[in-house]
Amino acid sequence: MAAMFSQNPIMNGPNYSFNDAPRVNAPEGARQHRFDPYTDNGGSTLAIAGADFAIMAGDTRSTSGYSINSRYSPKVFKIGGTTSDQHDATLVLSVVGFAADGEALKEKLDAICKMYRYRHGKAMSVEACSRKLSMILYQKRFFPYYAYAILGGLDEEGKGAVYSYDPVGSCEREQCRAGGAAASLIMPFLDNQVNFKNQYEPGSGEGHALQERERRPLTRQEVEILVKDAFDGAVERHIEVGDGLQMMVITKEGIEEIYLPLKKD
Amino acid sequence: MDHRPQAWGRPRDDIYGAYDASYLHSNGPKQATQAPIVTGTSVIALKFKDGVVIAADNLASYGSLARFTDVKRLRNFAGTSVIGFGGDVSDMQYLDRHLEDLAIDEAYDTPEPSDATAQGHLNAANLHKYLRNLMYSRRNDFNPLWNQILIAGLDSESKPYLASVDLRGTTFTAPSLATGFGAALATPIMRRYAETDEEASKLSREEAVDVIRECMKVLFYRDARSMDKYSLAVVTKDGVEISETEQLEKQSWAFADRIKGYGTQTV
């Protein structure tokens, strides 16, 4: 089971979803076909928090093995609005991995946020929702939701907040996070471009004397360009990513949805 | 020699060992479907201007044996939607009975089911969500219904609706969908005509039916578990028209001449 959630190719071969043939570890000749309740529907997600906004993004491709199920199958959802059209939602959830679990997780969290709003007469804060999501995931610790979730919103001070999760509910607030099939392609790019990792002041010295480039919050326009570039790169190098890019921009004015085309090959 | 009447005609215990009757006992671990047995192959469907066309052949296979040749795999739901079943046939028949009950309950709750878009009545989008929850909860119990299902009809805004759900509860929608072999063979052909919903909304009914018929032909040429007799249904706001006695026409096997290198043929 551990290998299933690992991104390490040595443990479970390349991370393609058609890698789900029954594993044989029975004695010679003995073979039993068992129902495997999980598959991987590919795709990738990305979230970046800014000073007064957060951007959640995901591609819209859904795959089974080498075939494309659909070119428009969203992974990024508004959560906790008053009605099903989510016009007054303040939170965004992205899920990637096994689509059926992702969908079930989204429906469950949305229902809980709606009940909270009904009982307390106000929207759930991103901190409260992040805790609840961690609980929901951990409650299925021994039959997990095989989905990498990222929750985005604005915190109590109005700053962008991004919480990332693993399938069993480990949770951390971060400046940025990539999830899904191309996470390992996008995350190092983000480390460099959002957190300015491995960037130094030119001519500030050598070795330990080198001064790191000072970190500053990115503007919304910079982040939007960064997200598009990250996905264009991922589409080029990963077969399960492509077709369309869906972006949700969370600001204090509300949530703006942007759709951009990606390569369909 | 055991001469007791209850042992007549039975394998001798001294040679074959005591009969293992454990499978008759109902205690012990529950057996769930571990593999499909009698199966239906592809279902294909395509949206057009004011509805959806869906087709599936009438064959139920037992492994590579063409076992039942008159099995209807398209099902009319409440005169408003069509459901196409791929995968295990017994699970399909179970779902069929279940949906019949659901349709009857629905008919009691909303006495006038003639209008597919009537508020409060189950449309294709509602039905899809219902089947998704059913399939997903069965997979959570490790007792899946071994099917991939296409649901064709109209949504709450009377726009064409086409979606899929499979044995794990995975769902997606697209302008054209196909299950099984069709996903590899028919989808590329259908996408040539309807890559997007916008393109699908420009297709006429006749064009869509022609594309589907062409796809059924391609599937019969290349899918060894398929048959030339099939069912075809068209769903529009006027209701459901199902024909279960379609026959593939204008077949041309001229290409077969050029295929070399299989079986006993050496050159």
C-alpha cells in the first residue's frame, strides 16, 4: 500500500495510471484476480498564495491509462457556498488522483461547510475548514481517499492561504504546492520562482558568503503567468496533463474563474 | 462399498475424500464479484444539436464464446433517458431491475412523466448522479457492479447530457463517449465530428446517427467480441426512440485481403 502513494518510481515503477495490473506475490503458478478499488485518473493541480489573494489551478484532462476520458473534467471546486451554484463561496478545493474519491471528498466537505454556514450564519474560515478536511481524510486512514487535496482561501487577516494534504490527512500551510501526476515536475520550478530557492544576489560573494535573494510576495499578474508557464511545461513532459487550465482566483471581492486552453496532444 | 442410498451416484469417499460442502455454508467470508463472467462489449454515444445518439451491439460473450446473441444493452429510463451498459451482464440485469423500481417510484411521485424536463422529475443528470453514488458505495463495500455505464438524455436546462460511470464510481462527461474497445476505436472517429460541445451542438440528428453507425461498423471489423446486430437509441426532448434490431449495412471486407502474418498463414 505504501508504494501506491509514493511518487518514487523505484518503488512502483513509472507513475502512470495503467500501472494497476494485479501484482503477483503469490507462490509460483498461484494467481488470484482481486478487485482493485483504486485507479489513477492523472492530471495535476497547483496552488499559490499571494499577499491578498490565492490562486488554485488544475488541468481539465481525465485519463485512464493511455486514453483520454474527457478533455473537460474539472479538478478545482468552489466549496461551501449557500447554494449549489456556489456564487458566494469563499473557499476552493482542488483534488487530484483517483477522481471518484476526489469527487466524494469534495461533496462531503461541501456538505459540511454548508451545514456550518446554516448553523452559524457565516462562512467557514479557511483554518477551520483545513482542520476539518484533515479529519475527514484521516477518518478513512485504513481505506484512504486516494486524492491529493489542496485547500485555498483567505485567512482571518485577509492574506492568501494554501493548505496541502496527503491522502491520509497530513496537512501543512504553505506558500505554494503542486499536486498530482506532474507534481514532481512543477514543484522544483515553484521552489525557484515563488520561494526564490537557489537564487542569490549577484556578486555578493562566494560559497557561504553568497546572499540569498530577498523573498517578496508575488503580484497577482506574476502568479497567473507563473501558473500558465508551470502547466505549459508539465503538458510538454507529462502525457496525463493537458487540454485545459482552470484557475480560481480568490480575493476579498470573491472568486474569479479563468479557463485557458492547453495543448491537447 | 458404501451401499447406502444417500451415497448412490456420488464420488466414493475412500477414493476422492469427503465431499467439500463448505461452499454451501452461508457463514464464513462473503463472496463478491471478483471478475465479470458474461460480458457486453463497447457502448458508444454522441451528442448532437437537440439530443444524444447511443448504440451498443446485442451480444453477450462468455469469454471468447459468443454466448447470447439477442441481449438488449440499451435501457429506456422513464421515457426520458437511455442507459447503455458495458461489462457484466448479470450486474446489468440487476441494475435494470433496480432502475425499474426507481422509475415506478418516480412515476408515483410525479404522475405526469411525459416531459423530460419537468421539475422534480429525474432527468439524465440526476440519474447519472444516482448511479454514481450507487456504484461508488458498492466499490466501497468491495462488492462492485462490474459495469461501465453511459447515461444519455437531457439535463435540467434541456441541453443534451452524456456521462459515464464505471465500477469504481469514476465519472466524466464529454461530447462523445465510448466504453471498452470503443474508447480506442470509436472515440477518435466521433471526436473528428464533435471535439467540443459547441461542435456537437451544430451536428444534425442524421449526421450524428451516421457517425454512430460508422463507428459500430469499425468496431465490428476490429473488436472480436462484437456483433453485426445492434441497438441504437436517440434521446431528444420529445422522448426516447430505441431500435433493438439494427443490422450493420454496407460492410466491406476488402481490407481483410491485405492483412498478412496471422495464424497459420506464413507469408
